[in-house]
Amino acid sequence: MSNQPTFTEVTEALFPTLEQYVPIVARVHGKNHPEFHDVHQLFNAILEKTLTADTKKPDLNEEFIQLRAVSNNYTVPDDVCESYEAVYQMLAKVDQAYQASLSPRSSRSI
């Protein structure tokens, strides 16, 4: 049995902070980093699908593929604040937990 947190545990821990940080980072850094507006939209889609999935696991494959592409695999630009970096770190953790939930070896899928 893995000590890795489930997707549900990760989202419950990180979504409240992401809901606060993502719009602020988009407002502050969107002019110099317009790709972050896409990150904002993708996060909103992930959040909505997760919240409306009830007990089922949401299908977020496409959103995470796009998110990794837009963020260059969560690469933090050199000219941004710690909040921007924190958002990318949190999104990477959510992505990692989701991918782990898809693994056939994962006994704790969500």
C-alpha cells in the first residue's frame, strides 16, 4: 500500500488555496505571461469537473495534457512571484495524484 495521497485527498488539501491564488496570479502576471490565462481557464475546468463528479472519478486527461503543454510541464518563469511558483507546484501535485489514480497498480484510485 502506497503512502502517496489520493487524488481526492490532494484536491481537498490544495483546491481551496488554488481557488484563491489562481485568479490573483492571473490578474498580476497575465499581462507579461498571457499563457497564465489559459492555466486559469484549465484550472477552472478541472475544479468544475471534480466538484460535479460526486463519488466518480472525473475524466481530466485532456485538461492535464493541455495544462502541461501551456505551463511547459509546470516550469516557473524567472520573473514571477512566489505565489505563481506555488500555483505551479500545487497544480503539479494535483496532476501527479490524478495520474497515479489512473495507474492499474493504484489500489486507492481517488
